[in-house]
Amino acid sequence: MAEEQKPAGEQTQEAEPKQEEGTLTRAERRKKKKEEKREAVKAKRLARNAHARLFKVNKKGQHMCGFMNFLRILFYPIHYICYPFRLHGAKKVGQGACIFFGNHYTIFDVFYPAHTTWEGIHYLTKQSVLEAPVLNWWGMLIGAIGAKRDGSDVRTLMESLKVLKAGDKLSLFPEGTRNKSDGDEFLPFHGGAALLAIKTKSPIVPFVICNKPRPFHMTHVVFGEPVYLTEYYDRKLTSADYDEADEKLRNLLYDLRAEFRASREKGKK
């Protein structure tokens, strides 16, 4: 039995994609190849940072990152000269796993936790940073962990839990991006810090940048006592419990800043 002839309109519709693909100009084909190459390079960079690099433990039990120590020595004087700072309570930071938790104004804020210890620190950063050519390489060497803005990346959570359970330090900015406002209010906080601290029973090291960093003006950064969320340990928690714990941490930053400012005002009298 002869095959049923398809209507001419359907034959034309099926042929159109092939015809369209074959009629690409040389410039369009070149552009398409560049886009494909760019996507392949991007995928390669993401694969390189798919798993955070754990730090080596020395004889003293310290989790060390040689490349990060090199950056500390290189950039400390540059940072201090361009953006002078004073760290209050930096000696409260102990050895081993902890979560640095603070507000965020400038790209230089990542140095404040780094100046409190010689141990390595895994920074939680935007996924797009680890897709950039040079920053991707740096991120791999310091064990940075990429995170999506909407917080939907399960891999981010798993990698963060892994480094904390291994005894490494983690630093995150719950605001998620730099606060460019001139007021005292923090940006809305993203959750997650409390969950990580509770799941791994790691201490939270709160720090607050008390005034917006400006070139050649002193910035005061206050570090609080390590906080253990023991009241939430070994319990079946709901999302409301985690929200409550995150809110406590947020209020802690406000309290640290208020106490510091009050003590400075008292000192002036």
C-alpha cells in the first residue's frame, strides 16, 4: 500500500529548520561557534569548582591554605593603607571549624575574617564569580564555594556541610550582596547559617562592620564571642525553628554594633 502523502504545508514546515540552518551566513556560523566554545569553557570552570578543596592539617592541628596565606601577606598592607581598619575582638577566633557571619559593604570585607587567623577559610560566593576567568582559578585554590542567589543549589549546602565537618572554617555574608545604602539597616538576610551551624554543631563567629568603609578613613570591625546554637541541637526542627535561629543571629549583629557605639560614646565623655 502506498505511503500516505503528507499535505504540502506539513512538508514545508519540516523542511524549514534544515533550510534555515543551511542558510546561516559565515558571520552567524562564526558567532555560533564562539558561543558554543564559551559555554564549553564555562562548563569546564564550573566542573573545576564542583567540589571545595579541603585544607591540609599541619602538626599543630591547624587547617592551612598556603595560597591564602600568600594573599594575606601580599594584600594586608595594601588593604590597611587604602582602607584603614581596626579589628576589635579578633583574638576570640579559635582554631578549628567555625562560621564567620557578618554584614557586607565592599569587596574588601572578605579580608576581615582572614586577618583574624592563619587557618584557611572557605568563602561562600556568588556562582558567577567562579565562572570568571581569573577569579575561577583563585576560587579553586582557596576552596571557595559557589552559591546561587535564590539559594536553590543543594550542592552548595552539601559542600558547606562537608568543609565544616572536616574542621575547616567557612565565611558567609547573609545579606547576599553588598549593601550600598547609606543607612544603618542591613539588607534582608538569607537563611542558611543557622542550619549549617546546627547540623555540624559548629560555632558562629559574628562580626559587624560598624561604619561603611571609605578610602583612607578608619573602619571599625567588631568580632563577638563564638555562638553555639545548643538549644537547637539534637532536635527535629521545622523551617520556623531555623528562621528563628537566623533572626537571633541577625539581631546579634545589631546588638554588637550598638554596644560598640555606646562604649565609644562613653569613652568620649
